[in-house]
Amino acid sequence: ASGPVMKKLYSQAAHLVLIAEASLVNGGEGRFTVLDGRSHRLSRVCRSTYAAELLGAEEAFDTGHYSRGVLSEVFGHRLDVKDSELAIDSVPLTVVTDAKDVYDKGGSDTPSYGAQKSLAFTVAWIRSMLGRSGTDLKWTSTENMFIDAGTKDMDLSHIHRILDQCKWSVKYSPSFVKQTAKKTKPVLERTVMVGEPMNPADPLYGHLLRVAESPGWDTDRKSVV
């Protein structure tokens, strides 16, 4: 989140819940179906990109855990018994993030949680989730993360292509990477007429000022090239 001091700011998060083939998270390609998804403003403005990514991952874990509970019941497990947690954990849950610091902090055994102390509770909860059976956190590169379009104003062709194919891989693969192109600088059109003052923003303006202060510039062809 960034902007003018007096402007109301928000931090954006997005996630998708997929039912997918195991190969999708185990290093290969896999087909999937979208079960749930959300792009929304976080309940509080975050002081850093890391904080926003961490809170987004927390919500992804929360929604994913609820979804695995629903699937567990669909598969015939009862959730009104004492060992219902074992039934829920029988459905594997893998959360994928493109934030390397979130992945490192979540999977670390050290008490480190970053400079923002209030995030300690979020890190602790994510680590407690990762201690459950069948629960995992994996990292993928930003170029491979198609849900990235849910938090940024960007080209949507990548997410459209992945959702149209219903096939993806957590592992970096050229087949699923966003195609990026370098932006070209716009060419400044010079419409200055003879006798009119020159725009100070023109890249040539500073050069002409320096040349004008150099004796003999009118006879030195190299100085005006």
C-alpha cells in the first residue's frame, strides 16, 4: 500500500482454493478445479509487503482448512465425533506462496518473525497448521504464480490461460510462466517552433544550455551533434 499521506489506503490479498491432482504439488503438472476464490482488502493496512503476504497466507490456510473439512464430510467422514480432526487431516492441504520470506518464516523452527512483533501470532498459527498431518507450505516463483493478478493492476492473459487449461504446476515450468515484455520509453515529440521558448523538460534543453556557455560553439560542429 502506498500513496499520499491523507489518502485512505488498503492492502490487497487474493487466493484460490483448488482441488487438484497430487502431481500438481509434487513437481509435475496436474489438472485442477477451482473450489473457492477471493480477492479482497485485508482488514488492516500492512506496514510492509511481508506483512501483507503473511496475512494473505494466513487467510489461505484458514479457507483451505475449512474446505478440506467440507471435502472430508463429502468423502463420508463424520465431523461430529471426537476424532474429527483426524478425518479433516486425511484430506491433504498445500498452500502455495510466491513470497519467499513467508515461506522461510513459516517453515523455520527459530522464534524469528520479523521486525513487526504483532506478526508473531500469525507466524505461530501458520506453524501450528504446518504441524498437522497432511499440511504443507510450498514456494513458487512470482512468474509462475497466476493468482498474482488478483492483487495487482496487470495483464490478465496469464490467469485466463491457466484457468482455461485447468492445468498448472507448483514447480517452475516454461509452460505456465507469464510472458513479460520490456516497456519501451515513449518518444518525445518535439514541436518547438523557431522563436518559441523551449520546454525545460525536453532532454535536449540541458545540453543546449551547456553548449550556449561554451565559446566557439557555433564553429565547433562536434558540440552540436
